[in-house]
Amino acid sequence: MLGTVLRAPGDIRCEEVADPRILKPTDAIIKLSASCVCGSDLWPYRGLQPVNEPQHMGHEYCGVVVEVGSAVKTIRPGQFVVGSFCLSDNTCPHCRSGFQSSCEHREFMSGAQAPYARVALADGTLVATDTMPSDDLIPSLLAASDVLGTGWYAADAARVTPGCTAVVVGDGAVGLMGVLAAKQLGAGRIIAMSRHKQRQELALEYGATDIVIERGDEGVAKIRELTSGIGADSVLECVGTQESMMQAINACRPGGSIGFVGVPHGVSLDGQMLFFQQKNLLGGPAPVRRFLPHLIDLVMTRKINPGKVFDLEVPLADVAHGYRAMDERSAIKTLLRM
């Protein structure tokens, strides 16, 4: 079959790859209804993560089960399923406490930018819909497998509560999903930090009440101005750079909370600075599996439409264009049709 392969920074191709097959009794094979390019895929594409050998790309997925291993009990062929980029058994102590992304048997999904994919730990990872979704819901269900779940975790980790003031640092797909999540969790004021008109408009549609275009110290000063010098109750950090992390920490009030989900690159935090900040920090890879049943229900009942974050759709054969558009920021997120 054809699949997406990153051979070197900037060298992304749609080429022949091996068909997936059952390797362990707990595996499932799914036929993807759609896949997409993730912002985190851009780190190796840009050469900011090493590419020591060709990489079969893709970790966001939804589709129909076509085969299961002999030990799979709760998932069966013919079901439409959504999974997480973190594969988990959903039974270990960390999973039971809601942190499936730290599962004792955790694996990371790969190879999902292709027509078929193998999903390990299928019983613990995959969540089936009650009915076969209509085609227009596929983008939103696909979003639930990563960017929506990650944005939701950022809001949860930042302790967004009804009536609070939340700030979202980052206007990529995860940041925009963070805005949506903060709205759903009842934030009274949602300040989106964005310099891009199209992303600002979508942030406002998803529930942002204010837009701040400044960055760094200027951005922090603007947040303080908007919050009577106090800072925000909750800050969602959705980028992963030194500047964005410090912006998030400094925009938060003492006693407030920062949920950081941007994959860190070059981030270093001083212990004494953190000591005197007196702010809560929680982040890391999102335990999407914890939120999936609720997110799927919100999508299937059409209470949210996270699929709008996909503003470019291309066939798998044109995947290089999809990567390039996101790298150049002419697209927020690329949907890949099989």
C-alpha cells in the first residue's frame, strides 16, 4: 500500500510501504477513513528532531476495524473506532488514575498516514462509536484522536473552571482546540494569543472573548492589563518553545495553573524562578483515552465541531503539499483522504 515516509528533513514522500498485519494477539487492523498531518510532525520535517532513518509517519486516526488479534475482546470487525496517539492497556494503575499516556505498557502510534494501520493494545486504546458516523463527522472524530484530546487535556491540566479567566498560548490546531475546550468547561473569559487573522477568527468562533497579538514580555504585559494586573487563572501552553513556556508561566496569577502540552524543544526552567512563582504546572503527552468517550459523544451529538480546524484537504498522494502548507503556516491543519 501507499503511505507517508519522511526520509530526511524536508523530504516527505508518498511511497510503497508494507501492509500492516497482526503482530500480537492484542492488535487490531483498521481501515482509515481519514488521517492528517500533526504540528508535531513538523519538528522532524523541519530538522528540529533527528531523522536517522526513514520514518513511516502518522499518529492520528479513525476508521473501521477489519481484523483483530485472538486476545481482543471488546473491539470487533465492522466497528467504527477512534484511538489515541498513545496506545494503552487502560488497566494498569496509571491508566486507572486517568493517565493512559503513562501506561506501564505504553506504545506510540505510527504509520497512520496510510489507508490501513495496526493499532496495538486495541481493547484499551480504541473506542467504538454506537453507530456508523456520517461522512461529515469524520474530520471531527479524527480531531478527537489527538488535537482535540490534547487541547482538552491542556484545559483540564490548567484547571479551567466555570467563570475563570483562561489564556491560550499558541494558535495552531492544539491551541484552537484548547479554546474550544475552555469554552466547554465554562471559562468566563478566554484570551487567545494569535497574530494570524484566520486563526483569530476560528478562535473567536470556538469561544475566545479576547485576542492578544503581542508575544513574550509584551504579551504578558497585555494579559496583565486585561486582568487588572493579576494574571490569568488558567493558562494553556500549546507550543513547546522557551518563549511560549515563559509567556505562559508569567501570564498566570500566583496560585493559578498552567497546562503545558506543546512538545518541548529547547525549554529550560530555573528552579528558583519556579519556586517563587507559586503556580501549578501539569502537562506532558495528553491522556486522550481518558476523554475520548465524552469527546466522541459531543461530536456525534453535534455539540462541537472541532473538524473546522482542518482548513486544507488533500489526497494522500499529495501529502508533501500538506506538510509544506503547514510548515509555511498557510494551513492550520491538513486532512488526508485515503
